[in-house]
Amino acid sequence: MKRNSEPHLTRGFGLIQATALNMSNVVGVGPFITIPLMMATMGGPQAMLGWILGGGPFSLSAMGQVWSELGAAWPGSGGSYRYLREAYGSERWGRLMAFLFLWQFLLSGPLEIASGMIGFSC
């Protein structure tokens, strides 16, 4: 049996990698790092009370519903870039807001992935 002596990487995502990436993008890694610290410091149900009180108003914002409505109103590719451009007009302000969104994403995107790696590798 002959083995390939050169190592290689598979170019693709499996179910575990895709799930971890999606969780770090949607939920963020904050709860996985801060909840154990809060529980150790506060020691009891009052630590979870803060998360419940903070999570209630956030879940009422229903961002998923907003993006679904925008996708139905303006079908096509582009996501947030397109929504900002359409919402602020395709001229001056729309172009500026879409441009700023892309620039901030160039900074926040890699940091978001890095924080997910820190949280899920511990």
C-alpha cells in the first residue's frame, strides 16, 4: 500500500465546522466565556438573571424578521450592502453608508472569527 507523502488540506466545511462558524457569527462567543466567569464570581441564580433580563429585550428586536422583510422587499444579492444603499438612496448617502459598512466589516469580520476560535478552542 503506497501512501502519499505530501500533506494536504481539504478545501471545504464539514457539519461541525459550519455549525461552529455559524454559532460564532450569530450568537458570538461571549456567552461561552463570560457565563462561567459570572457563575464563579456571583455564585448562584442571580448571575443568570442578568442574562435573562438583557436577553429579553434583545430577542424582542427580532432582527431575523427585519432581514426577512428586507430580503422580500428587495430581492437580489448584496445583503446588508444592498439594504443600506436602497434605504439611504443610491446616490450620496446610500453609497457612503454601504461603503462604511464594508470597511467596518473588513475590520470586524476577522476579529469575529478570531474571537470564535478563542472561545471554541478552549
